[in-house]
Amino acid sequence: MQTMPGSEHIHEMNTFAVPPWARHSGARLAFYFSRGTKPLSPYVCATRLIRRDEKVEQAFPNSDTTPEGRPEEWVAVQRLSELTENVGGMVVASEELRKVLKTITKLSPYRQTVLIEGESGTGKDLVARALHNFGSVPNGPFVTFNCSNLVASLAEAQLFGHVKGAYTDAREDALGYFRSANGGTLFLDEIGELPLNLQPKLLRAVENREIQPVGSTHVYKVDLRLIAATNRDLRAMMKAGLFREDLYYRLSSAAIVIPPLRKRAESIPSFIAHFIERYNKLFGKDVKYVSSEALSAMCAYPWPGNIRELAHVIETAVLMTDLDRLTISDLPSQILE
């Protein structure tokens, strides 16, 4: 006789309870994470993190260091880590990020120009690095330049290089970022900050893979992959005459959109564990647990600064605590409002 899918877990679901922090809708979705298999019930997965009193040892293997209180009040960082898939430095714990990873896998073997769009702090630099590392020249240079750092009078020389004597302070030849990235990847972050008068020259470099240093009559071929990223609405800028239409369509022929953290809240517990482990190593700490109250608050917070803000919150909390656990009192006031 056939059994109903998931019926083998009914006993577990009746025996154990979902921990309080997982009752938040975003946190509960985290339990659908599965490595290549059909997702289990969130109730079933939750019980594999925290069990009731009679099974305390499952969540806290070392009873000598188990925090005081009932087991559902604490979540072991190690258990949260089990929900996490780390691919090329990227924490992949949501369906949205798995789609991004799938796109990276498809694009990485080719030298296709890629535009990465997303709010500040969503991890656009990690996506760019993954495209490079999974590509055909992972051992080639990976050169990053933030276009907001361009100096108006030197912008062209910064990107394309210059020859000695090209301008007053040009005391020697300089390669520029394009030639420095030859044989690898050039990542132009905040491409929306690129001056309008420089955009035609960037378009030429992207289309023809050639650049001309300032003060030189020689044209150099460059063999690289160009990746651009922005947190601005380039279409709106294009309509306002602030970004060239032809450059936009050339850059966005292959685009990756990274959703903000608030739209993939199911991954928040995994990021918390990831950053706790990172800052444990950095600061020589041994934070092993997070209170369910603190975890619930972090899962409910909208994180306007995205992953960067979450990382800073965990960094400060781990640095300042003298205990082996994080509680609600370790979090900044804006998360509790």
C-alpha cells in the first residue's frame, strides 16, 4: 500500500515542536532548504535544530556548556550552519539565490559582459567574483574599480591608462584598469556613477575590446571579461539623459538581479550562522548559541542595508560579548523597534 508523502515524518512532527524563532514566516521558510532533494516539512527540519527537554542533547551535545533555560529558547549555531550551502564565498540558502547561482553557472564559461543589479549591500561583488572564479580564466587577474572613485580630470587615464607626459603629473606610463585586467576580469562597480562624457569611450572598449591610453596614438587590444554592477535604476537614468542607451543595452545583454535580503528572509538564519563563524575566527571568540528571541527579531527586521548591515550587526555583537551566546541585548536598538 502506498503511503502519503511525508508520512514517515508524522511521528517526529507530533513529538517535537517548531522553535519560537521559526514561527516568523521568513524564518520558517529557511527550513525548506534541501541539498538536491525534495524539501522536507519546515516542522520536521526545525526539530532537527532544537528538540524538547527530553532530547536536549541533540541540540546541545555538550551539556556542560548548554545555556540555562528551556532548549527552545536557544538555537545552536552549528545547527543553523547545516542549512547553509557556501558556493564560492556565496551563502546560498534561498530559492532566489539558487536561481542566481544557476545563471552564474551558465554565464561563467564565456566572456560575455554581465550587468549585476541590486541594492547596496546585497553581495554584487561576490557574484562578480563567482563569475570570475567559475570562468575560463580563474587564475587571471580580477581587477575591481568603483566608478564613484573616478576623479573627473583623470577619469579616462584611470580606466585606459596614459603615457609619460600626457599631462602635468604623468611622470611615467600607467596601464590603467583595462590593461591591468588583461587576461582576466575587470569589475566596474557603481557603473551608474560613470561620467556621461566617458561613456562613449567605455562603449568602444566593451564592443571592440580595445583601448587608447591618454596621450598615445597606439590602440591596444585587451582580452578580458567586463562585469559591471549598479544599485541605481539605469533605465530611469537613461530616460533622464544621464546614461547612454547604447551603453546600457550593451552592458545588460546578460543581466543578474540580486533581490534584497528582505525578499529572501528565509536565508537570514544561514547568514547569521555564517557571520558568527567568520567573526568567531577573526576575534578568537566561541559563540555557539543564539537566543530564539534575538533570532526572531533579526528575521523580522527588514534590513535596509541588506547583508552588509547584517554582517556589521553580527560583527559588533560577537566582538562585544563575553559569553558563548548572543541574546536580544546584544542587538542594536533599531532591530528591536
